[in-house]
Amino acid sequence: MGTTQRNAVTMSGRDAGQPMLFAHGYGCDQNMWRLVTPAFADTHRLVLFDHVGSGRSDLTAYDDAKYSTLDGYATDILEMVEEHDLHDVVLVGHSVSSMIGLLAAVRAPERFAGVVMIGPSPRYIDDEADGYVGGFGRSDIEQMLVSLDSNYLGWSSAMAPVIMGNPDRPELGEELANSFCRTDPEIAKKFARVTFLSDNRADLPRMRVPSLVLQCSDDVIAPGVVGEYVHKHTPQSTFVQLNATGHCPNLSAPEETVDAIRSWL
């Protein structure tokens, strides 16, 4: 199966432009980039896709063994890049796709010009042994996963506004909740475990291409100390603190997000 069908790959923008590949976060799909990508359409070749289980991806392509780690999702990105013969790629990853993008760039640095990481977290669970702060205790994550397993739709409705972090704009929380509900629930439950139980701290120093770390304010999923950790441990990284609140600036503050990416480029 080709990646165009499996991952619902779509391309637009300038055919001869530098490729920008946009990777969405947990519970989202490529539609979440609609307020960001137009700003780069005149200068770049825009490549969007859906992780298997999300959006218009082919659900039959889901494989428990392959997607039991984030490496499986990184493999999909590398297959897209190779199938469509993309070089000098700027990968823009949101949330968990920041780490997926980093893993892809670590494995094939010759294909990538840089990686933009929006709200990245290499590990969500605190590690008291070495003083690492991820923002969650292990019991917090375990309780969240139990809640998600028992009532995915209820969890989605309750958590989406919290994750969005813009209480004065309830429509944004509703959009994220609707996106969660469009994701295949069984795959979403498995992806949640892979996402929130992952530990990619050791992969950060292996990065060999430039990166941009965009840190939101008041982000309950990836607090400021986490973004600073990513910046400190990733070679050739640039850190930008956004005024945008919450975890999804591609929706809540697209202009600020665009400006930060464009300045870095």
C-alpha cells in the first residue's frame, strides 16, 4: 500500500518549492493545519497527511506491532519522504509528532533541512531519579489512560477544552473534541499509551539537523520546563517562547505560530 492511500497524503503550494511536511498531534488530523499552511503556499511545497487511525487514513493499515512505539510512525514519515522523492524537508510536528519528526530526522538526516517542534515533550512522566520534570506523575497518566479506555468520548469532551487552554474561546475546545471523536477510538486508545508512556530523552542529542522549539504559555500537556529541556539537550536548536496559551497554537494563535516559523526559516 502506498503512503498516499495509507496516510491520505495531500500536496499543494509551490511545486518547485522546498517541501514542508506537517505532522499533526494526538487526536488530530491534517485539517488542524489549515490556518498555518496558507502562509507558506507561495514559497513551499506543502505536504500534509494523517497518522494511521486519524482523519482519512486507511484504518486497515494499522498494525499493533509496528505502532507499538513512536518509531513506527517515524517509519511512515520516512516512507512518505522516499515515495514522493522529497529532499531538504522542513518537518513541522505538533505535540507527539515533534518526537516522531525528531526520530525520522535522526534516522535519515540527509532528507531533512530542519524540524519545527510545537509543544514537544520527550517524556510526559516525571522522573524523580534524575530530577526530570515532565508535568505528570505516573499515577496521573495511568488514571488518564484508564479513563480514556473506559469512556473515550467522555474523556475527549472533558479533556479537549483543558488541552486547548483558551477558556474564552470555547469553540476551539469544541473543535478539538470533535477531532478526537473523528479518530478511531480503539486506535486512539493504543496511540495514547504509546504517546504518554514514551521516553525519547536519549534521542534528543542524536539530532543532526537544526530545530526550532516553540513553547506555549500555560500548556498543561508540555509545560515550559519541558520545552527548555528539549532545547538544552537538542543540538542546533532554537527556543521561542510564544504568547499563545494552551497546547494548540496552530489553532489558537496561527499568526504568531507562522511568524515564529517564518523567522526561523
